[in-house]
Amino acid sequence: MDYYGARTKNAAGVVTLESSIMTVRSIITRQVTVPPITSDFTSYLNMPEITAQSFVCVTLPDPTNENAALPSVFWSTGQLRVRRGAGLVLNVFILTYQ
């Protein structure tokens, strides 16, 4: 099944993903708990669902909580890296496009 019409913007309002010009092949949603940090204040999560054709969006489970802050999150093929977020629960959305 193909999905159409997904669009994301960054904090400056610049479109970072526009699927009206590309087909989204799959959308995977996972809720993960960030493992303990390593010596460089980073936690690593193995996520084989993230491919070179993926776009990843991470949110907090309760966006109405004014006291919660989303840590810095980076992704690469097969991996999610979270800076200073040990123990947090995060929603991870992985969009794979063609």
C-alpha cells in the first residue's frame, strides 16, 4: 500500500519531507525506552527498520507535558542515537520512501 501527503517541517518552518512528490512505502511506529548512556552521554538503539531511504521522526508520548523536553536524537542506517535521554520513553516513526 502506498501512502501520500506526508509532510514534515523543522522549527524554522522549512519542509524537511514532502511525500506528495515521492511515494512512502511503509510507516513503522515504535515506542522505545532509551537505554543507559555511554561515556559520551549517548545512548544507542539498534533499529534495523531504519534504512538509507528512511526519514525518522521522534516525539514524546505526552506532548502536553510542559515539563518534558525531547533530547537530541540522530539516526543513521540501522541505528538511533539519543543524547542525554537515558530512561525516557520515546515514540519513533520511521517512514521509508521510494
